[in-house]
Amino acid sequence: MLNEFTLSHGKVMINFSMKYCDTKQKLLNSFGFRRFIQSFIKKVLKKDEVVIYDYYINHFKSEEELINSLIEVFKLLTVFNTEEVLEVDNKFSIFFEDKDLFIEITELLFVYWKRLERYAIVRNNRVSEGLQNVRFIQANQMFNELILATGRRIQGTVNGHPTRIFRQSMAGANAGLTLNDVNWNCPVEYKGLAAIPFISKVIIQPPFISYTKRNKRDGIFQEHQQNPLANIVLSEDDWFVFPVWVGNMLTFVYFHRDFMVQGIGLSNLFEIATEDQYIGKKPDIIYVFGYPDGDEEKRTFYYKDKKNDILIGYANHNDDIDYFGYMKKMLLTLHNVKQIEKGRLPIHGAMVNIVLRNGNESNIIIMGDSGAGKSESLEAFRTLNENYIRHMRVIFDDMGYLVKENGVIKGYGTEIGAFVRIDDLDPSYAYEQMDRGIFTNPDKINARVTIPISTYEVISKGYKVDIMLYANNYAEADKKIVFYDDLDKAIDIFEAGARKAKGTTTEEGLVKSYFANPFGPVQERGATEKLVREYFTDMKNTGVEIGEIHTSLAIDGHAKDGPREAAEELFSLINKD
């Protein structure tokens, strides 16, 4: 990011490396503040507060004069009282003839500022550690205090008395990024990506709440036969790259600044790679998210760069991709395609390692597509009587993969976090995540929160599979857990991937997706069918119990108690003396 301040598409980017305001006068004299006032008059006063706009524009005659006068009177009010301000220039009398109206403007300004997504940036010419990062955290906190103090001083001066109630809201940056310029092993085909700085640290100020243009994902990602990144050049002013581990795949995620919340969300979902893991290295996966290619239609696909052994993901700049599902699910698709090539079986589901106080231990996988109830069942399990549970580790909450190791089938995770559907969880659960979650569209259908739930050490350790269950969210059943001796019948159920859609995508009714996984297995079906039969046969031969768990999540009136009843029955199976 080369500019000191940008404001577009409801997002503010503040470059602390170019300009850092540590006094009221620096803040009010800055280019960023002028740009904000311009946007405020255009987006708020002129559009929604016409009475206020007309009142002042009739006096100042032009928007430019109104902007200049507002900035000037704000500066004066941080130093002088209202009488002294009028002695400086009587033209400011319009602001004090109706003090309530002027105070309303300051309130509207603050509300508008809070509505914007605000990001602070520090860019280093080289990798830095220690004091630099500590100072960035302090600078973020000081900037927040400066904005609050400036607003309180202005309002207090106009009111004639200081503020008596202090609400320490987040007025600075919602999130901060430190960026480093580094060299990686960049093939000639991707030289246009080489100048983009790498994110090395992320600061998130909770609660982080954002609103995206979409709240559902549609369709699947297909393979493309031409490299979409050939000969493109990304601008340092518009792009960031987040180096992350998706499972055991080193992944460089390039995202446009118009989709900042999708990029920031990665910090709660995947393990960030350290500098020694990517400097001078070539990634397994590259994903470019939000490239403005001039096409008005949504374009999301992947390309196999066999020459460089890199899997390429691509999503063009389009309102339809303004939903975290397009970031997360493409990355999982790319990961799964790579794993299938290596003879590993991707699993769309959740896996948990449970250690009971009686010494019993069990590693359980609940497989199912979006909305099947896998995460809800595990969360219900977590809330069961803690007197019986010594420890519970989430290996994966949405996507993992199976590996054959010395005759044993082990499960590994791809993510350290979860993109959780709030609607189907206990209301208290969402409130518990306020200090660390990234919330999107919290008041809409399919509201989501992205939260960290595990560590990279846990998800990459590898756990022997003991129970393999398919999440059935639509069928009534007397027994919530059913095991199958007939392996062919079990494989048919898992491969059918049936579920009743719950509004997490644009699908409706009873739908099917091969192996409940449209993120790799559907695209690579031939190879996956072979792997399914190999892995399920090996699991059956090594004593893994295979069956169904009836979550009832899509049955009217059972969305809450269905997962809990299933969890209770599952608990009784593993809690045997």
C-alpha cells in the first residue's frame, strides 16, 4: 500500500508507515480526515440528512466551502471555546446558532466512521521482529484514544461542559497488518505477483463485525484449461498476500483490498506461515481473489500448473464473491485436489479426539456437506456433562483428509479455525466468541462467525480413526446412531452425499453431492471413487465402525434438540467401562 489513506467500498486503509497522527491537530489537518469529511457529506448528509445538508449548504454555498469550514471549526474547537472561535472568524457562527444540530453532525460523523471497515497498515522494507511489532500494537491503541479524545473535546467545548460518561468504543482500526517485502521462489509466469508485500502479523480489535454483499455461496469450482495468472500484474496499492498453511500445503493468498474482511478472516481459519517457511520457497497453491478482469460475470475456477507444480485458484472482482465462503471453499478445493493427487482421501466433515475420565479414548469423524449438522453435533457433545470428559480436541471442523500410515488410517485437519453458522448454535455460544470472533452479517440468515478452535500442532499430528459416521439431517430415526456391517451399503450412503439444504448455499430441498464434498472429490470423481473403496475397505478391516448419525437438523422443530440427542447417544457408545 503506497498511499497514506484510501476510502472506497466502505473500507478505510490507513498507512501508518506513510503518515501517523499522534496529535489532534495532525489528525484534523491530515489528507485522510479531509477525504473522510468529503465522503461523509456525500454519503450521509446529502443522501440521508437533507435537512441538515440544506441548512449548511445554503450558508456556505458550496460543498467545498462546507468541507473547509467544518475542518477548520473542528481544529479551532480543540483549542478555543466557542466565543474565541467566533473572534477568529464570524463565519463559524452558523455552527453555534443551533448547537444541537452541530452536535448531531458530530454524532453522525462518528456513526459513519464506525460503519466503515478500518484497517491500519505498517509496511517494512525487510522482515522485522520485536520492538517494531510492539510499537505497532501501541500505535493502534494510541490512535484509537486520539479519535475518541478529539471527538469528546469538540463536543464538550460546544456543550460547555466536559464529557461525563465515557464509552470506550473501538474508534481506531478494526484490524492492523504488518507487511514485509520478501523474495520467494517466483516462477517467471508469476513475476507480476512478486512486488506484493507479505502479511506477517495481524492485529484484530474485537468485536469485529462486517457486512458483505452476499451471505451464501453458489455452485462449484471447475478446472480451467488456461492459466488465469499468466501475464497479469498486481498493483502494490491494491493487493496483499497472506501466506498460510492449508493442511500441509504452503499457500499464497492474494486478495484485493475491496475484499479485506475475506483476507482478514484467514487469520482465524488457517495457520499463518513464518518467514523462514516461505522466503526463497515456492508455494504448493496460489489463490488470487478479486482480480478486476473486466468480466461482469462471476468467474471462479482453478488451473493445474503442472510445469511448476503449483495449483492456481482464481476469483474475479465481482460482488457475487463478497462472501467468505468463496475464499474458504476455493482454498479447500485446491487443497483437496492436491491431496487426491497424492493418494489421500479428503473428508468434508468434522473430527474430534475425545478422552474420557474413565480412560477411554475415541477419534470420531462425522462427515456431511454444508448444513448437515456435523459441527452442531460436536458442539452439543462439547456441552455434555464435563464430569465424564477429560479432554476434547477438534482435529477438523469442516475439512480434513485421511492418510494410510503403516496400515493405520489417520485423520488430519486443514484448518485451525471454523466458519460457523450462528443460526443453529446456542445463542450463548456466539456471545462467548465476541472477544476473538470475526462476525459477518450477524442479523441475517446464515449469519457466520470465524473463530480459532485448535492449533496447527493438533490438526497436523494425525489421529487413528475409530468411528466414521455420515451426518443424516433429514430422516426420522428411532436410533440416532446406526452402524453398517455391509460395506457396500455404507459406501453407497457416503458417496450419495444426501442432505436437506439449510440455507447455507443457494440450494433448496433434498440435494446430493458426490461424497458430500463438492470441493475436490466432485471434480476428481474417478480418482476419488478408487480412494473411497481403498480407504473404507482398510477401515473396515482394521475395526473402524462405519455408520450414520441422525442429526435431525433439517427437520422442523428439531434443529436444536436433534444434534444434542445424537450427541448423547454417541456419548453413551464411547463411555463404556
